[in-house]
Amino acid sequence: MFAMKIALIGADGQLGSDLLRTLRDERLTPLYYPDFDITRPAETRSVLSGLRPDVVINTAAFHRVDDCEDLVEEAFRVNAFAVRELARICRDLEATLVHFSTDYVFDGRSSRPYVEEDPPQPLSAYGASKLAGEYFVRAVCEKYFLVRTCGLFGLAGCLGKGRNFVETMLFYAEAGRPLRVVNDQWVTPTSCEELAARLAELIRTDRYGLYHMTNEGRCTWFEFASAIFELLGRPGKITAVDSASFGAKARRPAFSVLENKQAKALGLANFSEWREALRDYLRKRGLI
Ligand SMILES: NC(=O)c1ccc[n+]([C@@H]2O[C@H](COP(=O)([O-])OP(=O)(O)OC[C@H]3O[C@@H](n4cnc5c(N)ncnc54)[C@H](OP(=O)(O)O)[C@@H]3O)[C@@H](O)[C@H]2O)c1
């Protein structure tokens, strides 16, 4: 199989690190922030024009959900306007754009997992900025893969840059700090390693469009936290709270489980159940 020429933006992020490993046999150029910054369009165009990639993968985002409520301009700058520029560059270079979005584009009022055709209705500035990014990609590019995912955990999230949920739970438990975790928001925790593997399959096709890609099953954040300590075989002192008493700044959907309808229709390999993926993560971390 011929090697694809890929530019990977945010190559040392959580998902970026797993993509870098998974796509190691391709002709991949990793791009790192802040040397490469998608909010600087002239430099972004110049670097990508020099590389002439077949595929540009953008994992960059401003995704501190609560901070986005106050820093709404920054959220739109990174998650929407920079993505529009990136889409234009990809169109001009005839490159395929891979861009990631989020379950937080939905309002959580559905009684079944969301499919790609369901109308989005974000509740937060983060969700709105990511949805704007989606719209720009779809408006500008013909060759794009837009992938919505949920609750990512990847090994790079344990390296101290920014902890993922699993590492946050472990850190608080280690420090003897009380854990209060919401029990009224349903999600599907998703392994970056599995997502990277499915993406490697997807970009080998020309079935452009919008895809939901998460592990299988669903849980609340409290159930996810509980599963971590169950698998580790040690009790975690976790208190289940509701979103109102947790008091986060940004509103989050009560139910943002995604159905991988299009990925399944395309015949991509199935994702494992989230608990299996978590077990695998803890094994690779050397914790079980
Ligand atoms: N994390 C989740 O639970 C989750 C859930 C649903 C969807 N998503 C989406 O999935 C994607 C990947 O998330 P992730 O968890 O892998 O994020 P991440 O770990 O924060 O990785 C993002 C990478 O992009 C870099 N970056 C930040 N701003 C940039 C800029 N202006 N220009 C170029 N690079 C920049 C970051 O560098 P620094 O680390 O140095 O800032 C980091 O290397 C994002 O689109 C996110 O919205 C994530």
C-alpha cells in the first residue's frame, strides 16, 4: 500500500500522540504548537503549501469547556475561524481535511444515541464554537472527514500536559482529595488509541462526510470514575452529585451518547465497549 503524505496538527496532544503512533508507516509530518499555530493563517498556509500533504489532520482545539464561556472569542478564534482558514488552505491544496468535533454540539434531550443526521443544538460556547467549525469545514471543503467524538482518554493525557479524566481521578485519589463526580450526564468514554486506528481506516477511503466515532456503551461520569477504581481493585471515595450542585460554569448535555451509524455503514472495524478500552488503558499504564 502506498504511503500517504500527512500533516498532523497538534501531534503531541492526547489524540495527536496516538495518531502519530498509529500512522507511523505513512509519510507523516508532525506539527507542534506553538511553533505551528492554526490561528496564524499566513504561516499555516506557507507551511502546508511547502509540505503539499494528501491529508491534513487537525486535532488542535480550545476545549477547556468552562473557560470557553468567558473566553468565547478565543474559543471561536481556534475552533471556528482558524478552522475556516485551514479548510480554505486544504481546498486550495486539494488536500483532504480531517477535523474533530464533539458530542457537546447536542443539547442532550434525545432519548436514544445521536446519529449524524440529528440536528445539533449546543448548550455552551465551546459547543457553539465547535459547531461553527464544523459548518465552515462543510461549507468550504469537498474532501473532508468530520469526526465527532466524546470523553477522550489517551496515554499522552497521563504525561502531565493536561490530564484526561482518568488521570484526574487518579491524581485526586492519590492526593487524598475528595472526589465529587456528576451522575446525571451520560457519555461514552473513548480511547484515543482506538479512535486513531479507526481514523487510519477511514482516511484510506473516499467516503467523505460526517462521522460519529466513540467506544460502545454508555455511562455517567460517576460510573466511569467508579469503573476506574473497580478495575484497579481499590475503592475510590467518590460522591455522586448532580450537575446543579456540581455547579460548572458551562451547561453540558444530560445525554450525549453518539451512535457510530456512518462508520458502521461503511464497514469500519467496531469499537470495543468503553469498559474494555478503559481496562486496556490501565494495563498500558502499568496500573493493572
Ligand atoms: N478531550 C476530549 O474529551 C474530547 C471530547 C470530544 C471531542 N474532542 C475533540 O478532539 C480533538 C482532540 O482533543 P485532544 O483531547 O487530543 O486535545 P489536546 O490533548 O489538547 O490536543 C490538542 C493539540 O493541539 C495543540 N494546539 C492547541 N492550540 C493550537 C493552535 N492554535 N494551533 C496548533 N495547535 C494547537 C495542543 O498544544 P498544547 O497542548 O501545547 O496547547 C495539543 O498538542 C479536539 O478537536 C477536541 O475538541 C475532545
